[in-house]
Amino acid sequence: MPADPNGPVTEGSGAPGDTEPLDEALVGAVRRTGASAGGIFLLDETRRLLCLTVACGLPVDVAVSWRRVAVTSPVPIGEAFREDRLVWVGSPEEMARSYPHTAAAMPYRFAFAAVPLAGRNRNWGVLFLVWPANHSGRVSPRERGHFVSLGRRVARVIEDAGGTVVPPDQPRVIPVSAASERRATAAQAAVDCAERLPEGFVALDLQGRITFLTSRAADLLGLDPDRLLGTQPWQSLPWMDQIQVEDHYRAAVISREVVSFPVLRPPANWLDVELHPDSSGISVRITPRSTQAESTRATAAPSVPAASVGRLYQLVHLAAALTEVVGVQDVVDLIAVQILPAFGADSMVLSAADAGRLKITGHYGYDQRTIERLDGLRLDTRLTPAGEALVSGTPSFFADPGELARHYPDAPRISGKQAWAFLPLVSSGRPVGCCILTYQRPHTFTADERAVLTSLAGLIAQALDRARLYDAKHGLAHTLQQALLPRSLPALPGLEVAARYLPAGHGMDIGGDFYDLIRLDEDTAAAVIGDVQGHNVAAAALMGQVRTAVHATAGSRPDEVLARTNRVLADLEPDLLVSCLYAHVDLARRQVSLASAGHVAPLLHHPGRPPTVLDIEPGPLLGVGVDLPYPITTAPMPLGTTLALYTDGLVEIPGSDIDRVAGELAQYLAGEPEPDRLIDDLVHHSWPRGHPTDDIAVLVLRAVEAL
């Protein structure tokens, strides 16, 4: 599988500085686990991308395809980093179920582990390991512990280097072993042995390059050995330039299984090819078919120019990824992180059609001055081909500045780029915008590259159209929610308060989490927190109606407040359910009375006593029915007492028990930090890497001396 000619990765190339300890750590991890390949992803300075720094045992093109992974990406590497845990995938079926994007881009048989690089105070990235198809697919608890230990060992290597290892622009690809050197003394005997056999034999390295072939193999392939050595067969032999041949090679390298296939050497010579892989390379056995009857088992397919199999798998992967993007910025990030490297481009501009103009919605690799000059150009502009490409619906490709200047004399001077692809974005027959990919060096666009980019433009157009609609809905919901949440909390003598609302991470709409503190008189207050089912404008609107209903009845007994609010919801018939916790705080009596409508229990700490999750009997969710009871729980609230109310986004962590997480969070109340700092501690404990999967609302109350 050839690497991208515009961005080759060579063995040993990469970031400056002393990389040997990191390389040794990776090779050591691969050898200790019996893996066939592995790599190390490091978090970049933006904390948004995981960049492949070093890999071994992988074809170069695989390293290039996966050199950058967004932290939010739904792939095993991203999940291992986000959730700070080992991710194990034991089979292609499991990969397809759990990570369809990865399965689409790597449709081979292998087992896979992604291990977070957990350091003393931070996560540096991810170590991944790959095992061949003969692996059982199962992993014992002891092996899991070993993998996690290896991740920590790699993290220590990074920290011992002062944490100065910077992800390179291109990953280094290093050999797993030097087995070929150890066998050098027997080389001539092996050559003599192979030359005596009637079949042809070829040796390939893991990048698919021919390192040895017998004279019989050269005869069968029809080319002089000197013209074959050092090349990849599908490069030096036009009749092997087929998607199937490259795919068989990739399958052998990654799965480490024997792969057999026929291939036609024109005009009518059929050859049977067997690939026998191991950790050092591939042994190829070539046998001519002996009879005409055998040769007619397969029908020769017409030879047509085609994109490389790696490029096609990249296209499948990118198409799947584009279906997952949410907002316009997600589209921009995906183009910058995955599409540009896939096609060897360096920078991009994404414009949306707006009132007869091209408004730039995102860019990468351009300075702000250039963007300001290009932003807002009319669709009929003659400054660049962007408008004409969008109006006509026809993409334009310019291999060098001279070619562009013949049609648009001023365009090359705008940015100083050397090659351009102007891709019109048309969705359902409507012009959506224009995507411009640019190159720092002249670039000849092949026919297959133009075809793939044109197809990809249609997918980008659909993704951009959906993203703009999502951003508009998201903005409306966000504005509505912010208008309905309290801008500030009332001051009450004898009570310290703090509150926080945190939206969910990537891929979620604004939700219906809410909180409020209502001052009733000098000595009493009502605290309320709740969560409306759903993540949309309707949820945000219902949240406001619930808050209004609670305000109207605040001061009554907690069970009456929830019962009356429930009747209001019954009249509204919103088809949404609401969890809610209402607390009546009486500072004169030093007590708090609570009632719950299916809400998570609050955390409570009395001075001198262990913190706990308050044992409270919940009633039904609001919206379930009318005239239902809501039991009241009363607890003392002496000076120094801390009460923390929160929504379930704080404790519902994938793979964790809610009760255990709540118990761990309660311990943070014992240190009696300031309420604002306590909220920071609670959120960081549950989501140390950020990106919560649901909205979070937290309201903290502390009884203090009244001034």
C-alpha cells in the first residue's frame, strides 16, 4: 500500500529531539504483550487532537491515515482517552458493533487494545496494541492489569523527559525487530535453497517493498529483478495495480493470516499468489496455473484506473464520520483533522452561501488577514473561482499558480498557495457553500482523486446543511435556557450558596437541567433542582414552566409544592417527564425538609460527622400522574452543614455504578471547601477529562453564622 506521495512517512522520521526512549518503550510494550504492532498517540497543545507519534509493525499508509484522532472521535483511541480506561476489542464483530467507523476503515481480522497514558497529574495520550487474527479475542484480568501498567510505564518515560515530547507532523514508523540482520550469515544458503524450487518466491517488508526475489519469480512477473527490488508490486507492475491486490496485502499484514488469490498477467497467464506474513515482513509464493481449464476458473476483469484501497477505505471512514458531526465547527474540525491529511492538502476554507455571498464559516492554515479579504465575497466574484464553482455546481482544480492565474489573475496572490481544489457544496439541489482545499506545493490532481473529492463534496454539503440547522436550533435552545435560568442567586444571611450549569460534551443539544434558590423571608429559603427529559427546545421551555410553577407555590410544604407542580404539568400535557428535588431550608430551626420527584439523592455533611448521601424516599416523577404522594424527609442543618443538590449528569458515568460515584463525591464535602471550589472538585472527580455525556447542574448550600 503506497503512502501519500504528497506526505510520505519514512522510517525513523519525526519530531526533533531524543525520541529513543519513547521508541524503546513502544517496542518493549509490543514484545512483552506478543502484539504484532502498536503505536503511541500524544495529546497536542490544543488538547483537542491525539497525534500518532511513533508506530511499529504497521504499514506506512495505515500510520498516515490515523495520524490524527479527535479527542471526541467515536473510536477506541478517543474513548480510552476520554474515559481514562482500557478499551479492548477482541474481534471484527465486536469492532463493528461498538466502533463502526473504525471497522469501516480497518475491515480486517485483529484484536486491539487502547490504553490511556496515565501520568502523575495528567493523561498524556494513548498506547494502542494490535494482535493478529490467531489471537483468541479474550483477555484475562491479569493481562488487562499488565496493559494498564505498560501505559503508566510509557507515561513515566514521557514525564522523565520533562513532558517535552511534542507530537510530530508525521508519525515515525520503526521496525519491531532486527531479525533479518541476525539471519544475515545464512542468507546465501537461503537464496540457493529458494532458487532450486520450481515456484517463484518474493520477500516483502511490512511496507510492501520487494526486498528479495528469486530468478523464477522475476520470470513469472515478467520484469528484470533490478527494476523490481525496492518497489511495491502494484507500483512496478501495472497489471497488479488493482484494489484487490493492495487489499490482500493489507489484510495479511494486519491479520497475520495466510492470504491466497489469483492474478492475471496479460495477456492470459494466471498466477496463484500466497502471502505468508510475520512480524518482519511477508513471504510470497507465486505459482503458475498448469492447465487452461484451471486458468478459466476466474474471468479477467477489465483493467480500470482506481483509487488505492487505502484511499477508498479512507473515503468510507470519512463518509461515516461526516454522518456523526453535529455543529458547523465539527464539520470544520473534521475537514482539518481527517480530510486534509487524507488528500495531502495543507489548508482549507469552508464558506456557506448566505444572501448571495460566501460567508466563511471555518478555515484552517490561513492567516486572519487573508480570511478577512475572502469573507463575504459575492457569488459572481471574479477574484476567485469559489462563486462560479458554487453557481455552476462544477468543481475546479488548479495544479499550480500559473494555471489559476490564466483564469483568475489576482487569485494566486491572495494567499500564496500553490494548488487549489474548489469543491461546490450542493445539497438536495440547493447550493450550500464551497469547500476549498489548498496545497503549499504544486499538486497534480489525478482522475480518481478528482472523482473521490467530488463525491466527498456532496457528503460535506449534506453535513454542513445539517450542521447549520443544528446550530440554529442549538442557539435558540441555549438562548431560551439561559434566559430562564437565574442570572444570580439571592443573598440570605446565614447561608453561603454557589451554583453551576455545565452543558453536555460533543454531540448533545441543550437540555432541561435547572436550579433555583428562592428567598422566602429572613430565615427561610427554598432550593430546587431538576432535570427535564430530553435535549431540545421543548425541554428548555418546559424547564421554564416548571420553575414558574415551583415559584408560585414555594413556601408551602415540600410535598405540596411538588404535588401542585405535578398538577400544572398534567394540565400542560407536555409528553415529557421531570425529576425534581425541592428543599425547604429553615435557618431559625436549623433544619431542612426535602421532597423528591424521582430525583437523585443529595449529598450532606454535618460538622464532625462523616459525609453521606442523604437517605431520602423519592416520589414519582413529575408528569406521571396526579394526586400522588411525595414523602418528606427532614434533616438537621446546624452551623457548618453543607448540602449539595445535583442532576444525574454528575453521577451517570459510563461503566460506573451511580451509588458508588455518589458515595465518592460525598467525601469531598468533608474538607469543607468554599462552595464554588466544592463544585469544581465534584465535577472534576466525575469528569476529569471534561466532555460529560449529559448536562450537569449543581447547587451547594452551607449554613454559616449570620452577619
